[in-house]
Amino acid sequence: MQYKRVFFLVLDSVGIGSMPDALKFGDHDTNSNTIAHAAKAVGGLKTPNLAKFGLGNISAIEGVAPTTNPIASYGKLKELSNGKDTTTGHWEMAGVYVTKPFPTFYDGFPQAFIDRFVIDAKLPGVLANIPASGTEIIEIHGDEHVRTGKPIVYTSADSVFQIACHEESFGLERLYEICQIARKLCDEYKVARVIARPFVGSNGKYTRTQNRKDFSIALPEEIMMQKLLRAGLESVSIGKVASIYSEEGFNKKVKATNNKAIFEAVLTEASRDFHGLVFANLVDFDMLYGHRRNPTGYAHELEWFDGVLPSLMNIMKEDDLLLLSADHGNDPTAKGSDHTREYVPILAYSKRTEKNGGKNLATRDSFADIGQTILEALGVNEHQKIGKSFLYAL
């Protein structure tokens, strides 16, 4: 059974329960459950459409009752790779097994790295070099940055080197230029991403713009989307997806910076005729609510997504497939601001599953099952090195 179009939406960080090895990856306990704890914070989620899909059949979630007649196939995926970050999760989905975690820098980057960056990028110095919130760090150091021209550099619980500069006083293209220089240095340290974080404003009041740009570490091997292109199919990235894969594997890249714009872009793609994949990442769950430990906001964002989901379902045709999943967890009730090592849900909907009923996919061994399923669903004979297709249940 094949499909003409696949829509794969990653609900960034929407995990569904701690994996047994969570403590090995820096979690404070093994009680994380991003969806369930967000639901509890508001006295129960109001997500009737996801409930019909079978979300409540995967885990106990307040307000989301199990259903005996799911219209989608449902289950959860465990992460085979060693990590709990954006790059590791996305790479595994597309067939890359990450055996060694990307490094993190909880005490800031080494002084030797910073010294080389300053010299190579011809900078007067840098500010901060600490783990920090991106919105807070520009409030603290924004004035000094504008006065001195020193970029604000910071990191997080992810393997990232982030560079914040004022779009007008420093210049957007200059920011991108020094990010390219940082990317070369970061390759030696195996850092997953360098992120340009431009902002505007003055006198202590600054806001980030939508001109963020990610510079990812090179792919170690071919990914699922490159196999699609070789087969003559379309591969469309929406949001930050292409940047996670070093801009490889896509014939079309749609820029969108928040959940609403990203979902609108998905609807736009769904309204045209094509054969292939639309791959989107809805970043706000992670960026606005998970890292900021806002369970109420997280729950309301899930309810928003549930409310707009039918607009995509109504556009879908008989030979379309919708896959919903996540790349890691980020329990908004957990200690700290780090991601959480969790299973992620998998929900697979089509007009066929709605008519015939969805099946229980149980707990699957790898995120890579998604990529393998997409290849088989679209009629591509090539296979990934890891992952098992669940097309039989769709």
C-alpha cells in the first residue's frame, strides 16, 4: 500500500514518558512525561482530535481518554542514539545512528576556542560565554554589545554555540559571516549547531528578530530525504528542518519561524499537487514552553495544534499520509531547562486509517522507523541502515 504524499510534522520536544536510561543523559529522575505533565498543569488537555487519533492509548494523559476506535495508528518510539537533542533526534528519524553524544558546554566554551574565534573573525572580543536564555542574555548585554561591537556568545543544554548581534549596529550579514567562521572551529569540537541570533532595539530593551539562521555540523552519511530526491520525488523542508540536515536532502525550503506560520506553510504545500514529502518542525513547543518551563503555555499550545489539525485533515486526499511525532522530550515541570530523555509518540493518519481503524504500533525500537516508513510509503526501494517500516499498519 503506497501513498503519493507524506506530511511529517515534528512537534518539537513533545515527549511521552521517560526512557529507562534517562538518568544517564542528565535527567534528574525518570518521571518525565512532557505531554502528561503539561496536561496536569491545566486540569486536563482539551485535544479531542488527537484523542480520536489514539493519543490517550499511548500513555495516561489527563483529559485525553483512550479510544476503542482510533482513526490513526498509534504508538511510541524509543531513541536508539545517544542523546536527547534536536540534531540527534532528527538525524535518527532520517536513518543516522548517533553513537557518541554531541558535546555540551555547561561552563561555557573553552577559552582557547574563544581566543581563536576572536582572532579568526577579527572581533574586539566577546561577551558572556555562558549557558543562558536567549531573551535574557540580550537584555543583560545588549547595551554593551552595541557600544563595543563585541558579539554576545552563549550556549544551552544543547550542543550549540549561539551568537547574538544587533541587526543594525553590527549587521546581519556580518553576523552570518562570523557564524560561518565559528562553524569551522566548532567542527573540531564536534558541536552540533552554530546559531545566529539577531536582535533589534535600544537602551536595554531588545527583541530577537525572525532572521535566526542555523549552521549545522555536516551529515556523516546519506539521509532518507536524499534517497527521495534520487528517486525523483519532492522533498520540502518547512521551518528549521533543512538547517538540521546541513541544508541537504531538500529541493524546496520554506522559511517560517513560529508554529502558526509553519502550520500555514504546511497547508499551502498541501493545497498543491506533488509526489513526495513535506517535513516540518513546530519549534514553539520546545523554544517557548519547554525550555522556559511553562507547562500551562505548553498545554495551551497543544490545544491550539489540536484545533488547527482538522484544517490539514480536510485537505488530505485518499493517497496522503500524515505522521506526527517528536524529536525528544522537554518536560516543562522538570528541574533545570534541559531536554528530557523520553519516548516520543507516533501517530499515523490517513483516510484509510480513518475508514478501517488505526492499529496499535506498540513501542518501537528506533526513531528511524519513521524514515523507513516514509521511503516504503512513497514507493522508494532503497532502505536506511536502521529502522523498520510500520507501513503494514497504515
